[in-house]
Amino acid sequence: MTATPTPTTAGLTRERFLADVASAARVDVSAMSDGLAPFEAGLDSLRLLVLIDGWRKLGVELGFGELAERRTLGDWWALIEARERGRA
């Protein structure tokens, strides 16, 4: 039996998460921090949709509204971790 993908087993580590957002926002990954507001850093709604689609392929189920209503990258990662704990 194959395990259901999770952020850990599917490869969405915190490092990859930050790198994905940095790439989509077209900023250096060194600028990424928990307190950063992605939309203020240059991320737009279309790029967020692309990120969500990529993360879904890794087994991370997120909705656009869920992320858009959360202000910071720390908030986004907390949601991803909460989803992971909910599956355990």
C-alpha cells in the first residue's frame, strides 16, 4: 500500500516552500521570512494560483482564499503544518 503524500513525504519542506514563493514573487530567497507579506513582496494572485497548483501536485491541499486571507508567510506555513498534523 502506498502512503498518501504529505508535505514531508511529498517534498514540500519549509525550504522548498520559501524557495517557491521567492521564485514566484521574483525576489531572492534570502528576503523570505515568517513576517513577510507575500503580496507586498511582489506575489500576485495569478502566481499564487500557480503555487497552489504545484503544491497540490505534492499532496498539499490549499485553497486560494485560505492563503489570501492570511497575511504572512509564517501564517501560510502554519496552515500547511496544521493540515499535515490533521492527516497524521
